[in-house]
Amino acid sequence: MDSNRGILTLRRNGRETMNCSWGTELWDQFDNLEKHTQWGIEFVERYTKFVKERSEIELNYAKQIRNLSKKYQPKKNSREEDEYKYSSCRAFLMTLNELNDYAGQHEIVAENLNTQILSELSRYIQELKAERKSHFHDGRRAQQHMENSWKQLESSKRRFERDCKEADRAQHYFEKMDADINVTKADVEKARQQAQIRHQVAADSKNEYLSCLQKFNKDQSEHYYTLIPLIFQRIQEMEERRIERVGESMRSYADVDRRVLPIVSKCLDGMNKAAESIDPKMDTKQVVETYKSGFEPPGDVEFEDYSLSMRRAVSESSFLNARGENRRRSRGKLWPFIKRNKLMSLLASPRQPPPPPPTSPSPSSAVPNGPQSPPQQQKEPFAQRINGFMSSKHRSLRSLKRGLSLKLGTSSEDYSHLPPEQRRKKLQAKLNDITRDLQKEVDQRDALAKMKDVYMKNPHMGDPGSIEPRLEEIAQNIDRLQQDAHKFESWLADVEGRLLEKGDVQRRQSAHFDSQGHAPVGNNCAQNRESPDGSYTEDHGMENQFKSRSTEFDDEFDDEDPLPTIGTCKALYPFEGQNEGTISMAEGEMLYVIEEDKGDGWTRVRRNEDEEGYVPTSYIKLYFDTSAKGAMTYI
């Protein structure tokens, strides 16, 4: 009986414990169990939805982290790549790479949540619903069987009760007929037979009722002690499996994160290592390596004795030449510190002929003495005009060369436009690239030569003649690269020799300074001098040949201080000043003259401290200040 009722008694440590069973404890809670199991399925669905949302969050977080890492990655062919030669920038790049790997671990978390939990739980929920439906279908069928058996019992019971009442009435009627002396014997016999029939029917109904009762009791006992416990036990086992499955999913949920923790920890360790790799001393040294020009500091400024020129009477041209020579000596070594806006203004000075003046001036330009005509300048000697022409031509060529180099960003193949130290680095880097390319070509040539030998020994594997064009092309590339390597090696050797020579001179001067206690006078850094446009002067003969013609322009180019005012001028005609280096002026406007006409038809004027340029000499009337140094009086 205990086994039929599903009661399991276990003896543990001398005590009896009863294992609770839904079949015995909850035999009458069919509806509540149905609700509870439905709630259990809904709980699993809710937990599955939670895991799904967590997976989406991880995936979106990983995507945002990847986008953040990609956003701050250096762009190709951009200036930011040069910044990553510093340790702090390299550390930041390493941090971005580790962050990208960190995002990948969150993607793995999302993927494992989907594959190990979501897909398994989704499939299990379908199986759980089908199993639950089957169990409760069996329970409803057992309940329906009990209801049918109960209905049969009630029907047989009511029939037995009815037959008993009819038999009792038939018996009373027979007894009444038998006691009545007026009733015939045939009626009495008929009543007796009818009573017997009713009694027999009642007896049959009784037997049927007893049979139905026994059957119902048997079905009821089997229902409550066998079928329902078995069905409820299966439902209980199903519920226990569901709970256990949820627990396993929760453990898997935690293990998904735990499995990526070592890699996440490595990513964080990589970030710490990147931060520890930052070297301030190395970064500051890299700044020196990047921007070091190799120039020597300017020497001492020599004393300029202006009293000599004041004592002697000089001509107009000699005075100007003396002023230019003094300016050359005073500002010949300070060009690296020139301002950029002034540099561009000098480079953009007009070198084309000035426009002719208008045929008739506007009414507002009239003066009391009548229409103004362009002032007639004093004619210069023929030799001076020739020298001015050659100097102007040379300055125009140099201005054009420098202007193109600065504006178009062009650079020579030997990097002569760069300072010595930067030129050496560029040449070395270029030579390394050529060597690398040359090695690749040589490797390809060797590989093709081996392939050709194989084809010659085994003609069925390929045609050796098909490799010849490629070998010829590689041979040409090797010759070209070897020529380039020899060319850059010679340039590099020349630059390194100059830098070494300059270093020796500087060390000797430093030693002399230490021994004498003062710096040597006249250190003008004449050797290996860099020109203002950045090119490195190598041909000293050519430099000396044009020194007398180009020094004036170099000094003006190197001049950092504003030119002094040597007079004023009045605009006779309006001038637009559309060309670079020119300045516009309105009719009748007064301007300051800072440089006289050199014979090219242009006069340099200034409107204010920051605005100056060239205007046509024929468009203005000059008023020179005779007290100003270098002023010229036009009659």
C-alpha cells in the first residue's frame, strides 16, 4: 500500500524522512499544479528574454567600443602618423589596440550568450511546453474516466433505488389483494406474480449497483493512488528538470563572463604596459631628432662705424652702396628668424613691368598747377644701369625659384631644400627604402632563375622562355635601383662630411673660446651656409660670382626689422594692386616710402605697420626726406 501511494521511507542516521511527492501531497490540486507549471514556463521565457537583452547590450557596447577605437586610430597618409614616433603616442595606439581586443571579448560574450543559453533555452521551452501538455492531457483523461465511472455508479444507484420502491409497492399491492375477500383468485395470482417480477428486477438492479460500486471504488483507488501520483510525479520531475535547467543556464551565464576575464585582464595589463612604456626623455630627444636643422648659432655682430661715412662726402650711388653694405653686414646671419608674413611679401614682390599711367587723370587728382605728369627721374650712368639690370634679373630668378618652392611645395630629389640634419635623415631613409626594394628585386630574380633552371631540366613543367621578359624587367629595375642607391650614397656621404667638418670647426672654436676666455670675432658662419629658401649652398664658386648681385636681395630677405621710412608719396592715380607683392592705393592717398625705385619701375611703400608693398613709380609723386639715411632727391 505504501508503494501504491508513492510514499518512500528512507532511513538516514536512524531517523525516518519522508520524500515529498506531488502525487500524494497534492492529489487534489490538479488546477493549481497546472497554473504553477504554466508560471514556470513563463519564468523560463522571461529569463530567456533577459539573456537576450543582455546579449544585445554586450553587442552594442562592443560595437561602440570598436567605433571609438577606430575613431582615434591614425588615418593613413596623414600627419598624425608622424606623431606616433613619440612614446606617449605609441602608448595611446597600443591602448586603442587593446581596447579593440577588449571589445572583441564583449562580442564573444554576446555570441556565447546566444549559442550556449538563448538557443538552448528556446529549444528547451518548446520541449517543456510539449511535455507539460502531454502530462496534463493524461491527467484530464484520467479525471474524465473517473467522472464517467461516477456517473455509471450514480445511474445504477438511482435505478436500484427506483426498482426497490416499485418492488415494495408491488408487494403491498399483492398483500392488499390477498386480504380482500372480494378479489378473485386470478387477480390475487396476478398481483403475486407482479410483485415477484419487481423483486427480481430490484435484485438485478442491486447486483448491477454493487458491480458498478466495486468498479468505481477500484477505479477511484487506481486514480488517486496510481494514475494521479504517476502523472503528478512526472510533472514534478518535469518541474525539477526545469528548475535545474534554469540553474545551469545561470551558471553558464556567469561562466560566459568568467571565461573572457583572463583575456580582458591581459588587455588591461597591455594598457598598463603601454602606459609604463612612456619615456619623457626619449620623447624630448625625439623632438630634437625631428626638428634639428644642423645650423650653427649666429656669430657676434660686428661693430659698424657710421662716423666714417659721415666724415666723407659721398655721391648718391656710393652712399646707397655703403648703406646696402652696412645692412648686409648687420643682418646677413639672422635670416632663420624671419617672420613668415614678411617672407611671403618679399617673395611675392612684382618683377614684371609696371602698368603705364592713365592717359588723363581723374578730376580729383588735379592740382592747382594743372594736370600732373609722372615725375621724370634722373638718368643713371650706363654702367650703373647695366649693373642694376643684371641685379634685377638675378633677383627675379631667385625670387621665382623661392616662390615656386614655397608655394607649390616642390623639393629637389637630393633634398637640398632641407636643413643639413633633416637632409641627412631624409637621404638615409630614402637609401634604406632603395636598399629594401633592391633586395626584393634580387630575391625575385633568384627565384625566377631557379624556376627557369627547373623548366629547362623538365620542359613538361613549363616554358623557360616565358620567364625571360620578367627577368629582363627585374634586371632593369635592379640597375635603376643600384644607380639610385649610388646617387643617394654620394649625397649622403657629402652631407655627412659637411656635418663632420662643421662639427670639427665648432669644436675648435669652442676650444679657442675656452682657452682665450672670449668668443672669436667675425664668426659669420660663411662656410656651408644655408640659403634663405632652405637650400644648401654647395657651389662656392657660383656663390662668389653672384655675391655682389644677389647680396642686396638676401639682406632684404633676411631683414627682420621693418625698413625705415625715407620719405612720403602721393598717389596721382588709383592702383588696384592685384598682383602678389603689390599694394592698392586710392587717388590722392598719402603713403610712406620705404624703398626707392631700383630701375625696374616699382617703388616700395607702406600704409601702416602691417601693410606694405610695391606700386608703380609713375603713379605717385615722391617727397623724399633729405635727413633720412639713404634718401634721394629727385629734381
